[in-house]
Amino acid sequence: MNTLFDKIWDAHVVQNVEDGPTQLYIDRLYAHEVTSPQAFDTLRDKGIKVFRPDHVVAMPDHNTPSDQQERIDDPVGRKQVETLAKNCAEFGIKHFAMGTKDNGIIHVVGPEKGLSLPGMTIVCGDSHTSTHGAVGALAMGIGTSEVAQVLASETILQSKPKSMRINIEGELKPGVTAKDVALYIMAQMTTSGATGYVVEYAGSTIRNMSMEGRLTLSNLSIEMGSRAGIIAPDETTFAYLKGREYAPKGAEWDKAVEYWKTLKSEDNAVFDKEVTYRAEDIAPRITYGTNPGAGIAIDGTVPTYDSVSAEEKAQLEAQLSYMQFEPGQKLEGTPVDYCFLGACTNGRIEDFRAFASIVKGKKKADSVVAWLVPGSWLVRQQIIDEGIDKILEEAGFELRLPSCSSCLAMNPDKVPAGKLSISTSNRNFVGRQGPGARTVLASPLTVAASAITGKITDPRKFI
């Protein structure tokens, strides 16, 4: 019997190429300023129009400043943003411009506007497109040449990945979030453990997880090598999407929900691989290395050289050298220089509520530079409407403007060389937050606790 992934894939097959890939129909293409220019140039060079411009949505996010949005000082970033606007105007594509109420990080805006819906196939020239799988869509990052394919034909050539189900069962302990679940899974699976698979997340823990939590979990699917992450839509999904700007309305909504309810793996569906983890085994997590899978429980210790294989030892040595950590070191209590709340991983309203729950009535450590960056203008307005901005301000924090910000060093929010940042973003690669910057990945609760104390801090001490 079919898995959820099979159902969506099969419903979108245009044709199977003999001894080759599948031509797959795409419902939604998202485009941002970094990976789309060459794709539009391809169409222009070939004299091709965008086949279905109403299926494409574009917005700048990577280069967008978070301190002001009147200008972009970096000439390369400015050119990318201006080029996106020109391409959208020329090809008739919906464009959410920088500084407008519709703008934000593309993987935050898509679901919150109801542009990403269950059963869809969704692509974008960005690896974290997997985020949209949280609503029950098959969402995949693609390359620039593939973006051109979709613009021209609304289809893509893909070999069908294998299927994997990751079950999380039980109730999460206080202080443990979806981000911790994702970091735990990556540590267990390794950053290549799901390569070649589409992963479905299932189990009681997932069913009880909020929509924002599911978006965080799906966002990080790519970090263990998977092609996509997907979660079966349910009443939580429907409640989140109902009334969203681009979601179906009235009778169309009722019809859509009836279909969406069929989007689940059959009871006897067979996966190519299946694993199960227990929620009670998961503690707040932090990373110690330079990939998201190099993580430990916050009260744990960095691995020692004799605890890994000879092949892994060289990698561990390189990671610890860059991060300036020692084997066997306990990281809790290590001073931090920067704290970042945001990114398409943790830039949603629930993340700001969580952060505020820790810092309320306290004060930011003077030694810490903190960047609190909502993932969209809608999230920013929610923060203001709920009075969260006042809590943050009284604690010594500044609420910034929507942007990818310090997730990656493509805008002014760069961490200086050698400085240690504790971040809610998705990657801790060498130089990811700035040349020579050191990054520890963590949840909004852990980042909040660390911003108050000025050192890596277990959030359970404040709960």
C-alpha cells in the first residue's frame, strides 16, 4: 500500500522516461534573489515565456538588511535584489518586494500565507525548501538549471527517491522543542544518514507538535541528507491554514480538506527504511562542530578522540580546532559573544513567544550582541500585537526587521572572526555566519537563556 510520499508523487507524474527520470508536475515554484537570475536569463536567451506565472512567487530575503530596509549597501546584494524585481516585472510573476508587508523569508511567508498547501509539489532554488513539507506537501530544493525547467514547463525531471519513516513516540520533556528533536535526529542519523530518501515524520510526538514546530523539523530535513521531509496533514494543519490569504475559501475549503484527509500513509504501507526514537530520550541540544549533526545534549560533553573511529578522529580534530573546543569539554557555561533568534528554522511567532517566556523580567547580558529577527512582516506584527516587543525591549533586546539575517553571511549581520554565536539557524558550517565565525546551533529557549547569562545555558534552569 502507498505511503504519503507515493500518493503525492504518483498524482504529479506527467510521464515516466524509459530508463530515465520521471517528469513531475510542480504546483508551486518559489524564487528568491540568489539562485533565480541565471534561470531567468536562460528563458530570455531561448525566447521562452514563463509557462504558468501564477504558480510562481518571488521575494528577496538573503541579502535583506535587518536594521533598515531603505537600501542595500553591498553592490552584489543590491544587484541581486534589483534583478529579481526586474525579472518578476518582465515575466509577470508575483513579487513580494523588500520592505513591504508581504515580504519575509520565503520559507516562512509561503506557509503563513497559505501558498503552501497539502498535496502540493513545491520547489525552490534553496535547500531549505523542505520546510514546506510540514503542511503535507512534497517540497524539494533544486538547482538553478532546474528552476529554469520549472519556469518554462511547470515540470521537472527527477528520479524517484526512496522512502523513510522516522517515528518519534512519547511526550517531550519541559524545555525540549522541535529544534532539539531535529538536532537529536541528526546526531543519531548523521548528516548523510537520510541521503536519497524522502523522510516522513510520524508518531505521537509529531501529532502533538504545533505547526510551527513541524515547520522547524521539516526545515532541518535537508541537514541529514534527505531529499525532503513531510508530515501528514491533520486537524493541526487545517486549523493553521484556514483563513490564510491564499488558502481555499468557503465550499472550496471544505472540498480541499476532504482531499487533504486522504493524504496519509496507509496502515500497511511499506517504507524502504523505518526508525523510531523516544521523546523522553531527548534533552535540549547544542552543536559542538561544523555540521548540524555534530551535537550533544546541553549538559553533555564533547566526544573524545578515543570514542570515535580513526576516520572520524581527523574530522573531529578539524571541527574542534575551528570551534576552539577541546575533546571531552563540557560546553555549558562557555561564554558567548552573539545570540541570534531567527531564520527560516526559528523565525516564527511561536519562537518569539518561547524566547520572551525566558527573558521576561530579566536583562540581557552586557557582553552579548543579540539579533532578534522575525521571519516575516506578519510575524513582526504579531510580536507587536501580542506585546512581545515590550517584553523584549524591557529586557534590553531590539526587535529587528524581517530578513535571513545572521543565518548566513550575505547581509550586514555577520559574526566577526573568532567570535562565538549561539544561533537558532540551521547551519554551523565554517564561515556560515561570517568568515571565521564560530556557531553553536540551539533552540530559541536555549538561545534566550544564554543571552541572559552571557554563556551557554540550559534553558531548564529558567523553566
